[in-house]
Amino acid sequence: MYPPELKYTKEHEWIRVLENRAEIGITDYAQTQLGDVVYLDLPESGLSFSQGEQFGSVESVKAVSDLYLPVSGKVLEVNVAAVSSPELINEDPHATWLVAVEILQPRELEALLDSKDYESLTK
């Protein structure tokens, strides 16, 4: 259910590592809990965040939920398609990334969950 090539946080974000760049999104579990996503508040490119720091929020018809960066990183790009069509998160949450970051502390990846551990967390 959760793609094995991704790493996960206990706060329900996923990270896809592509060399020194990483894409970050929210998990299927998170979007199911939120319901229909209607708005994203994401940072500008160039901003840096520490691991676990809030970098934005996602708003649904039910609630607003904060987004936390899985690893320390500098925002390289924001997914403008997701910002203009936030419902993409509900359609395919593990393909719809929110921000791409330059990983500043690669060792922080070791603290993240693999797909099996994340699935156990969400049962």
C-alpha cells in the first residue's frame, strides 16, 4: 500500500530521495484522514528548514493540518500544479509532491520509517 522506495514520518509525510534532491508529500493515510484537500500553503523557493520544522499547511473540508519537513533542507521548487489543483493529492498522494528540497543533512534520512514500519504505525 505504501511505496517501498519512499521514507515516511510519524507526522504522515513521505520523502522520495533523488540523489541530493528530495520530493516531499503527504501519505495516503493523511489525505484519507483529511478528506477533500482544497488549499495548500507552501513556502517560497530558497527558504531553508530544519528537520521536523513546519514548512506549510494543507487545508481540507474537515481541517487544516501542518506540514513538517522530514529532513533539513532548502526549498528548490514548489509543485505549482498541486497548488493550483490541490485535489491531485486526493487522487494520487504518493505521486503528488508538494516541495522539492536540497537535502542538507543526509544522515537524518536514517531516522525515517520504511514502508512496513509506516504501515504498522497507521493500522
